Amino acid sequence: MRLELTADGVTVRAPVQATTQIQFRQMITCEEAGRFMPGVSLVYWPVSAEGIVEMDVPRTLFLPAVARQDELLAALQERIPE
């Protein structure tokens, strides 16, 4: 799995899966999660095919542990809208 922090959000590329892009405007919260290999749990609002943020049912994406994870977590938390 490959993570990329962009100017607009985060892009997740996993083998044999579609690329997932989550913009900062979609993000609700993120925090470190997991016991043995803590990663980042990211809760966000999905986007419709028309590009509209759907605020009915939030989704969760678990990002695996990465090097400099504390910096990633801080960068995400800093940009989450209030």
C-alpha cells in the first residue's frame, strides 16, 4: 500500500484495488489506532459521482503504520475542517 499526502488530501494506492482519494474537506477525524502495529484510522464523508460530499453515512479507512507516522497524523489533523 502506498500513501501520498497531497495539497488537497491523501491518496491511497493498494495493489489490485482502486485508488482512493480523500480530500481534506471530506475528513471528519483521524487518530492513531491499533495495538501491535498502530496505524491511522481516518473517518470521512464519501463523495457522490457528482462530486458532492454525502453527509449521511461516514466511512472509515484504516491506513497502515508508516515511517514518520506522527508527522502524517499531525498533518492530517491540522487540515481537518472544523
